[in-house]
Amino acid sequence: MNKTSFIGNKSNKGGLFMCENFSIDALSINSSIKIKDYLLKELNPIMTQNRPIIFVCIGTDRSTGDSLGPLVGYKLKYLSKNNIHIYGTLENPIHAKNMVEVLAKIKFSFINPYIIAIDSCLGSLNNIGKVFIQKKPLSPGLALNKQLPAVGEMSITGIVNISGNFEFLVLQNTRLYTVMTLADAISKGISYFIMKSLDNPHSNAKNLLM
């Protein structure tokens, strides 16, 4: 769980772009397609380099507002294919207590992995229900003042509630509907990306260490 102050200002058929960042309302009818299109465009050079792409879904199912990552991982857990892998599910969540261990395992198992961190986020009222994608690491735990390592080279966050005081209570009282709407949009966008990338001749498992 982290905080965001991202503001987009350039329209792109429902999505917002600012430099290398992207934003879209999860309730938008084409939100999943836009997420898929952005990932295909930005990750094509990574696939060309034959780097493993690792989606690291962060959070816990013990808190409604912090369950976005595990829900996305749960919806994608059977889609680890070729050079694309999913970590963090409802059954095996990635959270503050095991994050360092999981990241070390990923770096040991793969050569030069491209990690994409997925997490819920608190933000401004007008951004609740929006998905943000940024080409920079994610800093998990900021909303709860936890000192955790930055994760990934790209981050996907969903704004689940408003930031402010008593953020632990805010997370506990977040609407499941909001979290599920974000999880559906993100997981569908990633699944569309994975299916499309299966046709990419650069995707194989050579970078997976045995």
C-alpha cells in the first residue's frame, strides 16, 4: 500500500498519459484494452531483449483496502507462461513480512528480470477507482509508514480510498466493490497482454535458471 500524487493532463481516448505514465478509470468500458495496449507498447523492448517479465502482486487479504495485489495475482495465477511469471496471490500473498525474501528468490531464479509491482494505493478523492501505471519503482508500505525496499522498474497501482489521517482504519473500511473493480480491470488488461505476447517470437524461457 502506498500513496500517489500522479496527475495526468493529456487525453488519449479515455486514458491519460504524462511522460511515461498512464491513468484510466477502472469503470471505463475500455479500461482493460487500454491497459493492454500500454503494456504492449512499453514492454515490447523488454520482450525483444528476452528479459523475464515478473508481475509482483503486493498486499494482504487481511485488509480489504490492501487486498488489490493478491486479488490480481489470484485472477492471473494460471497465466504464468513462457517468459512471464506471476508472484503474489490470495493463497500466497506478498507483504511486509516476506517481501525481501520473495524478491531475493526472484533475483536468484531469473537472469535480469523486469519486475512490475502491483499494489493498492491511497490518493485524492477524485482519483479513487483509477488505475495508474508508472515507469518507476513502487514504494510499498508508505501509507502505513513502513520501511520496505522499492520494488520493480514499473508499477501498477489502483486508488482504493482517500489518503489522510488514520489510514489503517481507512484501509479496513474500504469498499470491496472498489477493490474488485480495480482488480478486474488490471487483471484483464494483463491477461490480454499475456495472450497477445504469446505470439512474440522473442518470448521464451532461456532466462529462467534451472
